[in-house]
Amino acid sequence: MAHAEDAKSPPEGAESLPKACQQASSGQGMAGKAMEMGDKASHSMSSDMSEAQKASMKAMSDMNRTMRAAHSIKDPDLAFICGMIAHHRGAVAMSKIELQSGKDQQAKTWAKKIIEDQEKEIAEFEALAAKVGNAK
């Protein structure tokens, strides 16, 4: 019975997505659980990493977990929209790490542009998720 309840609750990572994405996402199954275990294993190997590397690994792990949750959505439009929200948030997080830790001015310039562009697109995707989610 626990498996049936797990399938009805949104997968880990969905909690940071818009309500329409959360409501449409389903359990992530064994593939998602195996990938989560890989994420956790990579964190345990981080003792030799710099703070920037640790932050980057966390940003990637968070993005991947949320993207898996989004792609558990059966509706292809909503899965795409919600997946792109997660993907763009990951790009923003990685860009902020570059601004904090990076040294190369060109990379920092790109990071600033990514943050500006992707935050605008995230807002657009969130509005579209609400519209598409309500239409279903």
C-alpha cells in the first residue's frame, strides 16, 4: 500500500515548482530513486571539493531532482514547461555561483546576462504553467 501512496504524492523536487506542476506530477518510480541515490553519493564524495564546486554540485543536483519531478508529468506541454522552469532555475543558480566565485570577466558577463534572461523566462513559464494547468 505504501507504493500506491507514493505514486499519488508529488515526487521529491516538485515542491519548488508552480502549483500546476506539483498537481500534475506523479511518483518518479525506480529510475528517479536510483538517480537520487547517485545524487546523494556524489555529495558524499565532496570532501575534497572547493566551496564553489560543492555549490555547483548542489545546484546541479537540485536542478536534476526538480527536472525529474517535472518530467513525471504525463501532459507533454506541462512537462516541458515545468522542466524548463527547473532547467532555467538551475542555470540561474550556477550563474550566481560564477558571479560569487569566478574570476574571468567574460564568464561573469555571461552569468549576469543568463540571470537576467532566464529569470524573465522563468516568470513567463510560470504564467504559462498556470494557464496550461488550469486548461487541463
